[in-house]
Amino acid sequence: MKSSVYRVPRRLTGLSGMLLVLLLASACGGTRHGAVTGEPTPTPTAAVSAATRVGALVIRDVFTPAPASPDTAAVYFTVQNTGDGDDALLTAATDIADEVQLHRTVMEGGAMKMQPVPRIAVPAHGEARLARGGLHVMLLGLRRPLREGDRFELRLTFERAGAVTVTVPVRAATAAPGAATAPPTPAMGH
Amino acid sequence: MHGIPRSRILTGTGALVLALVGLLAACGPSTRPAAGPAEDTGGYRGALLTTPRPKPDFTLVDTSERPFDFRKETDGFLTLLFFGYTHCPDICPLHMANLAAVMRKLPPDITERIKVVFVTVDPERDTPAVLRAWLDHFDPRFIGLTGTQEAIDAAQQATGVPVAVKEDLGNGQYAVSHAAYVLVYTTDNLAHIAYPSGIRQSDWAHDLPRLVKKGWQGQ
């Protein structure tokens, strides 16, 4: 890795050089800084949402981090497909927001960008993970404030399995349990 | 470099091409992030900037609607600079929430020497009052800056981050693409290091006291 850094010609200075280093730090999934991680959040039992099943799908780890914005929030969860057929999340809907979209956060030249996506594939015997820094359900135009400890309902419609309603707990702003693709780091001294 | 002539890469138009180079370089067989602990960053856990960047000179408006001369107001402080917007649902609030959690745990003799400055890239929606309310969710000490679109674009250029771009989401909604990392300026008024999205509380807790006490002790 180090040699890759130093192979960069000196002409690549300033922003270019900076971008390169940042990309090195963030380009690959599964590396230490590659996956977006908050803290491994201790999960009080009360906040664990039971897995919801619909058809061959199991939806778990549903949560929204308490939004600081009065207008927008993101919802994260994991969908596991136990069946033999591919499926896909097509839409999400809730009464608490004017508009709900499926989004992906992507990195482009050191900038992050939110991209609406038309569907989120849930491959046969695979899973779709909506997590920090990647896919999320985006709530736009919140109709009421969301505070840690609140709950609301979100209706998900899948291509094959059909529609199902899940309960979304509002968790701490730092919560990022679904993003644990990186190895755990030592906890802070507390 | 994976069969792509280097001269062509370097004549390309900036970020996207560089992103490709970065991805190729980073996803090679012996992948280890440059931002790993110890060897490449003098022990710091952020990402080293190949060229230290001078603290930018810009004046914007703070949340009490007074002019804020960035260089002057942050001189002598460890200064964390982040461009974002309050409607950002994913990375911005996670950066700010993680930083706030760490600032709460650090002793006052450290935190009083740190200034966290959040510059909105969405001045249309982020008025001083909106910014203040949003930042107060994290830490009332965090400084929020706004201004005209032109002034904010110029501040990003002076800082050397990609200038934010508005993205239409339909139905009157929009998002803003912007730099994903926090730049940290030590008291030499240079940024030697940046913190990409994905940085953890434990990384901030490790680096901030050292950066405050020792200044830049890198390469």
C-alpha cells in the first residue's frame, strides 16, 4: 500500500494528492476505514426490533438514527432472502414523511453524493444491507419530530414477497449497528 | 498501473479520473489503507494529506449573524473544518454525532483548545437559526457558518475541497454532494491530516488530545 502512495508522481499535488490519499483510505470495502462505522452500539434489549418475515424474506436490525434535522431522516435495515428466487425492494412508505425514497450514498472524487435508486436487489440466498454510508431509505419532509425512543411504521414493498410493515425504532444519533463490516475496534476507555 | 498509460491519467479532468486511480491503487492485492495506525501518519488515525494545506482565508457569517473571519477566529486552536448541510441524513450527522460524543468525554483543557467549524453548503435552507438548532443537537460549542452561495463556493475552493453540487430529488426536494471528510488544522495553520467518513469515536478520542498537545508530529 505504502508503495502505491509513493508511486504517485510529484505533479499530483494539492487537492489531487489529497484526494488520492483519502481514496486510499476509503476506497475498499472491508478495510478499516472502508466501511462507514459509527460505534458498535450496545443494544438495549428494548430497542431490538424483532425480525419481520414476509415470504422468504427476513427483515432485521431496523432503525433510524435520531435525526438532528427536523426535516429528514434515514432508515437502515438488513433484508435476508432465504428463498431460491431473487427479490428486490421497490418502494417504502410511511405516514410520518411527505416523501420516501431509496438512496445510495456514493463517493465521487472525495465528495459524497446521494443517489436515488429505483430498486434494491435482494438476491436469492443473499441479503441486502442498508447501512451508514451506503444504501438507505430516505425520509424527506418529516411530519413530526423524531426523538430517540420513538417508533414509527414503515411499509416496504418487495417485488416477489409483496408488502410488509415494519416498526422502526429511533435510536441514538451515533448508532450504526448494521455497518459492522469492519473489524471491531477497542472500546473507548469507559 | 494496471495497463492504463499514466500520462493519459494525468491529463484527465480531475476528480473522477483521480478517483479511478485511487481505486485501482487502493484495491490492489496488498490492500491496507494509508490511514492505518502508526507507520504512515505519525501515529495518527486520520488520512495523511500528501501536501499539507494552508488554512484557508475566508469570512462567512456565524449563527449569531456576525462575520466570522476563519483564519483569525481559529488562530491558535486545533481547528476541525467540515462542509455539509443539515438535510444530509447519513454521513454529516454521523460525523457530528461522533465528534460531539468524543468532545463530551475529553477534559476541558483539551476541548477548550479545539474549534469545530461546520460550513453549510446549502445556504438556501440552512439559515443561521436552522444551523444553530441543528448544531445544538450535537454540541452548542460547534461553530456554524453560512453566507451567500458565492462566498461558500469560494470558501470551498480556498480550502481545496470539491465544490458542493446540488442534486435534484424531485418534488421540490434536493440533496447536495459535498466533501465527505473533516480537515484538521494544527496550530501551524496547516492541515496535514483529514478524517474520512467511517472514522470512529475511538479514532477521534485517540488523535484529538495528541494533536492539541503536540501539534503536528507527523512526517
